Amino acid sequence: LSFEIMKSALKRVLDAGLTPVLAHVERYRIFQRDAGRLDEAVAMGCHAQINAESVLGSFTSPGRRLALELLKRGAVSVVASDMHNAERRRSRLGEAAEALSKRFPEDRVRAWFEETPRKILETPRAAG
């Protein structure tokens, strides 16, 4: 997938009055190759989400390194779980929040885990 195709698709979604939330962006090869592209998507009006599990990954994990870089850059709106069901995976949100609170100001951690997700869910959808 080229970034130009992605930007075109995101623009169509934004033009429809919806706000895309790009999930687990630390896994996208397009952003692994050039994290500045995520900055462009965020500047367009998209939200970027990383997985709590990526924050807790090994220090050598490319996903973990990118997740932390994106957090430092201010490109991330939300840290969430990749827990599709409670039987196979457990939520590690508390562990991730605790780990990030040692590296970042408390207000930023609260925004990633609580405030921004709440705002996204409370934002009215476009009619149509």
C-alpha cells in the first residue's frame, strides 16, 4: 500500500465527516519505514492508536521502539488493548499505563488511556 493511496482513502473518510482511528500504527510497515507519514495522517485529522502490549514488549522489539518514538513525537492519541476477547488475551492497560507514567507526564498518560478515548466515543457521528 502506498502512502498516497492511504492518504487519499483517509481524505475520503474525513470528507464524509468521520474521524479515522488508525489502530496499532506501530505495526504498519509504512510508518515503520517513515514515522513522519503518521504525523501527516494525524495533521489531516486522524487519530493514531498504539497497543498497550507494544509498550510492554522487549527492548529490542521494532514495534516497541516505534511505539515509544510515536508517543514522544506526540503522534499518538490513544493507547488501547489488542484484546479481541477475554479468553485468549488479557488486557495489559494497567501495566502499560504504569510503565508509561515513569517516562511521561501524568496528564499525557491520562489523555492516552482515558480522556481521548472518551472524547472519541462521545463525538457525534456525521449524519448520512
